[in-house]
Amino acid sequence: MIQKILVCVLSALTVVAVCAGTGSEPSKLHPPTLKKIPTKMTIHDHTRVDDYYWLKQRENPEVVDYLNRENSYTDRQMAHTEKLQNRLFDEMKGRMKQDDSSVPALYHGYYYYSRKEEGKQYDIHCRRKGSMDAPEEIILDVNQLGQNHKFVAVRGLSLSPDNNLLAYGIDTRGRRLYQIRIKNLTTGEHLPDIIEAGAANMTWAADNKTLFYTKSEPGTLRRYQVRRYELDGGKDSLIFEEKDDTFSVRVGKTASQKYIKLDSRQTVATEVRLIPADKPQAEARVFCQRTRGHEYKVDHLGDRFFILTNRNALNFKVMTTKEGAWQTSAWQELVATRKDVLLTGFTLFHDALVLSEIDNGIRGLTLVDHQNGKRHSVQFDEAVYSLSVDSSAANDDPNSKSVRVNYRSFVTPSQIWDVHLKSAKRTLRKQDEVVGGFDAGHYVSERLVVTARDGAEVPISIVYPKGYKQAARKPLLLYAYGSYGYPARISFSSERLSLLERGFAYAVAHIRGGQDKGRAWYEDGKMMHKKNTFTDFIDCGKYLIENGYADSDKIFAQGGSAGGLLMGAVLNMEPTLFTGVHAAVPFVDVVTTMLDTSIPLTTGEYDEWGNPNKKAEYDYILSYSPYDNVKREAYTNVLVTTGFHDSQVQYWEPAKWVAKLRDYKKDDNLLLFKTNMDAGHSGSSGRFDRLHETALQWAFFLDLAGIHE
């Protein structure tokens, strides 16, 4: 209690100290100061001194006070944009259909869907038996679960085969530490069973009373155990423990519902174990033993297993084998690998195999008929779009005659289509509504190609209002991620319209480190090639300026998490190229974090960033780590955002980085730091609360671009 009182007093004094003696002009405000406590860290005969290492003390009132002081400073610096922020919030909320509903999915005799009600923050999960004309059953109202919490996240909903029990994970802090709870859908009551799992990953055995789930390791949050929980008696048993700390494990079920899958996975290797779903007490059996460099996924339908594998196939291929022949010598090729098209996954139906692919940054789908091998490529007319298999229960029934897919583009509000598996005929089931109307004809979307400094051809996807190229001013926001092999996301955003309607262009750089142009594109942007990610982004920014897509004094950059690392590295390499930079939950203290095996996302990512316990890899990481490379020079305007409860990129990384930038930078440009004290890596959980965060970001860019309305 004393500690809480002290924090409140310090916070109150902070607001007074920041506000006292200041005028209305942001330039007259004084940024927060922070004490230095030098900490020496030595490895490979090299010593680094970290003045702000002490910020790791989450419970220290001085740490909380510092974050509150930074929040107050940001609020004061952005006070002159308050009306703009409010206008942006009202615009974005006004475009949102508040009473929206998903497309119903038929599963085990019920139509399942989720809906939103006007004024409420969270989803309401529902079902109707046999027909959408049947009475509605509310199976889970997340608004009720979040009544007494500032943050609530519900993940991993899993129905028992008899439709009677719903298991789900709930996190009320933003740390991604989930409890598993179980609800009886017949009585509407929660069972007394509560599982402190840490992860929100679970699946039911065929007996409707045995739940397999993964448990997170304390501290690291690595999913390291698969456990079996029996409702009769509450017996909790360890099934498998992943001893290799570079691996994590997930549990799921095959398309046939015949097997429970235990997937052990790391960056460059996989090992799958199977348990018959009707024999939950059986021992898990290895499908294919792990070998470094071999990544694979397994599914089952009918009398065959289907395997997505990169063995002798850089961009992956699909193999198949009979149920009783698991050995690799029995695998037969079904879909060959291709040089320029990456296979990322497949979805099984009795009529067809649905391939998920990435071709030059475009996510697409191909249908492969099981009977005759005929292929249909599912294509749309736009130059820039993304097409993916929908995650709803509609695709969990292998007897379905169609696959449900999501279509997204910069200028088309998200659509849900059912695609017939035999004919590829498309049926539109839903298009997201933009309240107040939206005319795609007012905007242009195109694909550009940038020749990077080493000759690599980097795609850029861009959208802008008509007349933009002839406009007197050309403000542009460039976004990228570029890590873990994740391809850049192309999607429609009604929130982004608030930028486009004010004359902005928005561009996404498909830089190396993602798999936008195949697996080699990823390999050339990680480990000892990571700097290609940063130089690609810089080259894209310069191309946009040199080719008339952006004014040199109105080009902005944005990235989050590993994309925040990108922002930090780019700032050190080209500190004034961009007019303003937003780094969200940025991974900026790479060396220190990758040497700390006690926190999440360290050992499992040695094959992404490198292992700094090895000198060559330490030296390379050190050469670009944003925190270690801050220089005494002028930096552009920077907005940094984070969450106090973030378990993926701990709050102290951006906090230390901002403090060091304040100490080193030789300019009067903005350096703003905003911490959401009630959230984690993904920011606010409520759909309206998130809009306030976006409004701040948009106001930051718009104000710097000289747009104040």
C-alpha cells in the first residue's frame, strides 16, 4: 500500500513539475530526465556500459514514475493536436459498423458466429442449432468477462466434439499469461476447473472429457509442455516436455479429427508427435524425427497423411503417404516445389487440397482436385491484394464443398468468399461496411519495384488518393516489418482513410527478412544478413522521394516489434531521412536481450538473430543493435509507444532507448514516449480504446506534415 501511495504521489508531482512554468508552445517544455546507474556487461573481452539497465525493475516506483513523466510530457507536447486527435477518433469510430456480425459457419450441426453490439468493446460469440432461424445461444460474451478489467483478451476457443463444452484462454493483464476456463454450454455455467496454463492453446480428445493443452515455462513463456487434463477428477498429467530450449510446442488436431498433434518447432526444424484422438491415454508417437534444417507440417484425412516439407525443396513441397507408412522413404510427391512461389500451408477437404502461396508478395490460393489433379488458381483483378483461408469453423469440416477465404486489398474493404472446390466459382458472403460510404474510385493502388543497392529488386505496394501525383505536396507513410519470414500484410483499413483523405499516400515495403519473394528472400534478411532488411527500407524511402511519390520533408516511417527494430536501425543509419518515425513496441536492445535466457523470445530465436554467445554473431548484432549504436548527432522526430505489461518486447527496451536518445541527440526535434500502463504487446484490447492510440499516431504524422484539420 505504501508503495502504491508513493507511486501516486510521484505521478502527481510529475504532472505539476511538467506543467509548471510552461507556456502553450511545445518547444518551451522540458523533457523528463533520468538518473544513470552504469552497469558493465562483458563478453568476448568486450565491455558495454548500460546507464539505464536499472529500468528493468518493474516494481520500482522510480521506474513507474519515469514512465508516467514521459506520458505526461507526450500529452503536453501533443496538446495542440488534441482537437485533431478527437476529430480523428470520431472519424474512425464513425466509419465502424458497431453492430457487425461474422458470416455463420456450420460445424457439427450448429451455425457458429460472433457479433458486436453498439457501444460495446468486445465480441459476443454465438450459435444457432441447425438453422440461422433457430434461437440464438450466446456461448461467450467477452464484454461480461472484461467488466472489471481494463484489459481482456480471449484466445484459443475450442469446442468439445459433442458441442457441449467450450474451453478458452483468458488474459486480463496483457502479459499473454492465460488461464484456461471451461464453460458448459448446456447449463451456461463455468466449470470450477481453472487451468493456469500460460498459453491459450488446447484441443479436446474424442471422449469429450479429456483436454490436451500446452503450458508455458515460467519467465520465458516458452510453450514447453503438453499436458492432459481429465474433467473426471481433475487429473492433470504431463504428456510431453520439450527439453530443447530453442523449441516450443503446440497442440492441435488433424482435419480428420482422428489424431491429436503435438508440434515441436523452432526456426529451422520441426518434430511432430501424434496421439489417436479416441485413445487419449496412448503414448505420443513421433511422425518424423527432428533434423536441423528440416521443417515440416503434417495433416491427415481419409487414409493418408499430407506433409508440407522443405526437404530438398527451398520453397516447400507437398508429400503424401499412406496411414501405416510414416517413414520418409514412403513419402510421395504430390505438389512440386517452385523457384519463385513459396508454399506456406495447405487446408484439407475430401474434394480438394487448398494450397496457400506467396508469389512476389501476393498471397494467393490454388485448388488441387484430389480426383483428377486439376488445379484452379484463385485470382482477383487488382494489382495488390491478399487472399487467405479463413480461420473460422467453416473450414474445419472436410466434407464441405467450398473453402471460405478472406480477400483484402488497399482499396477494397475486407470480403469473405466461399470458393467451390471443384469449379473455383466464387460466392461473396460478406463485405465489410464502411459507415458513411466508401468509393474505391477515389484511390489508386499499384505495385512498384525498387532496385536495392546490391541489385535486389524490392517490391513496394502503395495506395494514394487520385490526383496525388500532381498534388503540390506529397506526404507519405512507409511501413515495413521484415523479420521471421512474415510477408508484408496487404489489407484495407478504414482507419487509414483518415490519412488518405488528408492527402497522404501509404506504402508497404516488401523488404528482405520476410518471405514475400520466397524462402531465399527470408534467408537473405536474417542472421548475418540482417542489415539487408534495413538498407532495403532506406533504399525504398529514397526511391519514393526521387521518383516523385513523396516530398523529402514529408516522408514518414512506421514499424512495430521487430519492425520497431527496423525503425531504430534505420534511425542510426539515416537519422534524418524521414521527417518522422513511429516505433511501436520496438525490439531495440538486441544484444542484451539475446544474452538473457530468462525472458521470452531468446533461445528460440538464435536462428533468427544469431547467438551472441558466439563472438562473430555477437559482433554482427552489436554492429546494428539500435540501443548500442545511438550517436551524438541530430535525429528526426520520433514517437515511441509500448505497453507496460508487454511480454514479447519488455517495456524497458524502448524506455532505455528513449532515455539514451534524449542524452545523445543534438537537435530540438520531437522525441515522444507513450506507455500504455494497462496493456501489453498488442496495445489496448477494446476496439474503441485502440482508436485513441491510432489517433495519436496519425496526429503525430499529420502535424509534422503541416496538416492540422
